[in-house]
Amino acid sequence: MLDSRVPATIDALVTSWDATGATVWDGPIVTGEDQDCIHVGYDGDPDGDYQTADFDSEWAGLGAKARDEEFDIPCAVVALVGDDGGTKLARDNAYALLKKAADALRADPSLGLSPPFTAGLQGGPVFTEPGPKGYQVRIVFRVHVKTRI
């Protein structure tokens, strides 16, 4: 079986971002109320492909008993407003959530996992779209990780 730090990283991201006071979902919302949130391992698109991670690993050297692993975890912040709130409010709220996520990751890029391990936030597309409560803004981003296992 191939070892991977993907599961531990997803758990650590959920824990880290939950500590910011944001609503955090590990994957898509299955049950519960739609609200401003951060998704981990999901890009927030209910019509998408539900990709949780994209990883690769290779031996750290000839005869090495360690592997270098590099992976991306798709994430999204989603901010909802009613029909009368307008897209500006949703956009401002989405970027405020993204800042919370970025600040938490910047404060601890190791996510408390054993070294070597570095994680960084990489930007992505921004969508203004109809949502369950009116307008919503969804910002898709990735957490890129380099580590050794």
C-alpha cells in the first residue's frame, strides 16, 4: 500500500480553518444548511467532478527508503447573500473568508505535521453565480503541499 499524507493534510486543514471561526466542510455539504463556508477537498461545484486531491510521489533517491510526495487539495470559499444583498456583499464576504484561510495557513505552513512538510495556498477562478439563497460568490483555490513520507 502506498503511504500518503493527503488524508492527514485534509484533516489538518479542516481543524486549522475551523479554529478561525469559519464554517468548514470536509468535502461537499451532504446535509445541513447552506451558509458562508470553506470547503476542503471540494471545489464547491455541485455539477463538478468532486475531486478531493491530486497527488504524485517518487523515491527520494536511489536506494532511499523515503518518498517525496507533492499534491494539491482543491478547496473553495462560498459566500451567499439574498437576492437583495447584491454581488458586492457576496464577493466581499468570500474574500474575507479566503483571507482567514490564507492567514491561518501562512501562520503554520506545516499544519502541525512532521517535517519536511510545507503547504501554501494557490489562487484560482472566482465565480459569481445563482445560489440557494440568491447570489453567491465562489472562489476556488488549491492547497499545494510538498512533503516526504
